Amino acid sequence: MYACPACNAASISFFRKWLSSPALPASCPACGRYSYAHRSSGGVGVVVAAFGITASGFAASAVQALWPLLCGIVAAMVFYVLHWHRTRLETLSPELLSQARKTEAMSAFALLIAFFLN
Ligand SMILES: [Zn+2]
């Protein structure tokens, strides 16, 4: 469990933190405030993990064995989980939540239009 950035109660699960975004924030059962893990820091974790898997794939190809790739995949997954573990939660005001949901709805609508016009 992670501490709520507003009231400091350990009330937010890893899975909820991982899935949180400004449009779908984690809510604290203790104080009712919303929070989310900053998405840009999650992107860094994905890029580093992808780079690690690619490098271990080249290493596996060079030594003609599977173990470097498997080690790379495990290391990348561990890094990604630890990265999310360290990412801090930030509070989100109800105004920003409403704004984020409108933006998300508009982009989903634009995606649907693009899909049906294609
Ligand atoms: Zn709280």
C-alpha cells in the first residue's frame, strides 16, 4: 500500500497506483481526495525496460543462447516495477480531474471519428 499524498494514510494499492492517470485517479478511502502517479515518469520506465530487453536480445543473438534474453526480460520487469514503486503520487483537485476527463473524452471521440472515417 502507498501513502495518500493528501492525508498520508497507507490506502492506495500498487495496482491502483499503476493504473492511475489524471482522468482515472486513485481515490483515498480515508480522505476522499484524488491522486495519480505522474505519467511521464512511467514513460521513462517503459523506455529503459524496452532498451534493456533489446540489448539483451542482441546479447542472446551474439552468444547463440536464450539465457541473456531471459535475464534481460526479468531485469527489465524488475526495473519497471521498482520504478513504479518509487514514483510519487500527486494530488489532483476536482477541477483538474474534471478537465482531464473532458480532454480524455474528447480524444476518445476524435479517435472514434478517425476510426469510422477511415
Ligand atoms: Zn487520503
